[in-house]
Amino acid sequence: MQTNFSLAALADPAMQASEKILRTCVHCGFCTATCPTYLELGDELDSPRGRIYLIKKMFESGEAATKEVVTHVDRCLSCLSCMTTCPSGVHYMHLVDHARAHIEATYKRPFHQKLMRGLLANLLPYPKRFRAAIFASVLARPLKPLVEKLPVLGKQLGAMLALAPKAVPNRSSMEGPANFPAKGAKKGRVALLSGCAQPVLAPEINEATIRVLTRLGVEVVLPKNEGCCGALVHHMGHEKASHAQAAKLIDAWTVEIEQGLDAIIITASGCGTTIKDYGFMFRDDPAYAAKAAKVSSLAKDITEYLATLDLTPTLQTGMTVAYHSACSMQHGQKITDAPKTVLKALGFKVKDVPEGHICCGSAGTYNMLQPEISGRLRARKTKNIARLSPDVVATGNLGCISQIGLGFEERQLSLKSQQSVPVVHTIQLVDWALGGEKPAKLG
């Protein structure tokens, strides 16, 4: 693609990187075939190619973002399916992240949008605040039909209540900072990302991970001063806040790296995609460039790490598992085989979901900010999963677990006779097969 940037604009390293990405696009349109919003809406501007044109025009002009640009960029899930499809290697993720930062810096959003986005950015990355919000949502859940009728934020707030758990989960006894020694002969030492929303909504995921790793002879450390990885606000365009959160986490992990780490284990694939990109995010920061690159090189999804170990099941469940590969797993991190290989090695019958490359509509905060499009994608995903008649759905991202779980609840209500399917994290099935606890959702 031919570009026309001013020399002044190209003096900015971020603009240089985006200009290089834009020049790799050849207008082929392959991306439109796998873009969820284009498939659902049929609008060229809601495809990666259309958004690239809008972003190019915005950056070349050097002007503030317009309502048109914001509308179509906001509708992007950042599922990155286009990057898997693109034959030219267009790094759409870096381009759209830059566009979002520009939007945040130059566009004056309506008050209700600022309120909703600010609420999410100031709650989800902070476990204590988020736990209080979950408690409030449990109390407010019966009011959902009334909340949805509110004229401005009704649909968004209704979506938040629909996704909230029916009860506040108990706090885990395995919260950090902490150190969990290996059982038997020590084979390795890893740090585990506790996360921000995950230990509040689903503490059983980290608990299962710690049990599995220590049982396999791996020491697990939950570092001091750990916080959010910055992914959530990064994809909302809050560049300064995301870098501050990421820097704090890099500092916490650097302390452990100096004591010797084989890997940094991540159980939320959305976080994993961002952490593996720290090297790029901090490339021009002399204080953090080397440390960030080291963290990115050590970051491993839990299934990616387990695929390197010997796994011998103590229990054969005979269960049929529909494996849903989160977009951040298959498109962001390019991990496609490891989760299924691990599950098969432990005796599970694994089935691929039809249209598995299409997003479930979760996408971080997307299901709360864009509930209508998200709802359509959720129904599409659960319909495809139901075609397999699985015993359980496994995935590697908490957002997908909540989204698909809600989808089956909605499907059960609409079809009445349709039986719901439990949705769990892959590591929970691994833990069960290796002698750990049976996932509570399996009864």
C-alpha cells in the first residue's frame, strides 16, 4: 500500500512502525473472509482492510480521530484472525493498538462512553475493587430486566450483570505472594501470573495450575508486587496506564528471574499475547527494553509448558472434549496444537469446534462495550459447539469461559429442552486426569 506521511509524522517511532505495517498491505481482502464483524455486519469498514484504510487516512492527515473512525475501530474485537489469514504478514495488532492510543488521545467521547470505559478500566485490573463490584452485581442481578431498559447504558450494564457470577466466589488459599515447592525431585522453577480478574472470578484455575506443576516436580512462585499485565487497558488505548502496569509486573518478575526461572507461566491467553509483546511495547525504553524482552522470551502458556513434560494420567475419564481455541491463543500466540496434544495424552477425546477460527465475542471488555455484536457471535459459537455433543468444553481463557457459559445458558432457555454443557479451563481437566480435583462444573 502506498503511503503519504510527512517527515514530521515519521519522526515519531510509533508512526514509523505503523507506516511500515501499512505498506505491507496489498489490498487482497483475504482478511474479510475470517473477520467476525465483517461476517456479521457485511460492512467493508468493519473488516480489517476497511479499518486499515480509515487508520491510514487518520495517521496521514495527522488529525484527531473522527466519529466514523472511532465507530469502526471500536467494533474491532482484536481477535487477530486477520493476521492468521493475511498472506502479506500485515501486523494488524500493532496497527490497531496504535490507532486506539491515538483515538484515546485525540477524540472526545460522549460522557456515557467515557463513564463505561472508565468504570471497566478502574475496576477489572484491581482485584479488591473488582471483588466489591462482583458483590454489588450479585445483589443487582435480579434488577437486570429493569437495568436493560435504561436509555443510555442499559444494554452495556445489562451485559455486565449477565456475565457476573450468581454468587461471589470464595477467596483462594493459594494467593500470592507465595512459594509452592516441588513434590519429589525438583525439575524446574517457574513464576505464575496470578492475574487480576481471574483469581476473583475463578480462583480454581490458578489452584489447579499450582497442583499440576508441583506434582510434576516444578517449583511455583507467585512474586511480590505483582499486578495486572496491562492488557485490558492497553486494548482500550490507555497507553500510559498499560505501560505503567506492565513495567511494575516486569520489575516483579525480574527479581525472580535473577534467582533463576525456567518460564513465566500464564493461564489467561489474552494476558499471554500482551506479555509476549512486551519486547515490542518497550523497544524504545532504555530502562526496560532488555528486561521486557527477557520477560517476553520466558512467557509460556501453561499448555505450551506442559507439552514439554512427561504426563501420565492416573484417571481415564473417557470424556469427549470440545476444545475452543481462544483467539489470543491461536491467532495472537500461534499456539494451536499444544492444548489438544496435552488433553489427548491424558486420554480425553478431543474435537475441534466448527468455525473454530471465529471469535466467541468475549474479547476482553468487548462483550460489555459491544453487547449486540458480541451476543450474535456468542450464539454462533455455542451453536457450533453444540453440534459436537461434547461432555465438556475446554479453553484457555477466562473471558471465553464466561462468554460461552452464558451462551449455553441462553441456548438452554431459548430451546428449553437443550442441555447445557459445562465450560472449564484446560488446566482443570489436566489436574483431574493427573489425580487432582474433579472440576466443580462437572458435578
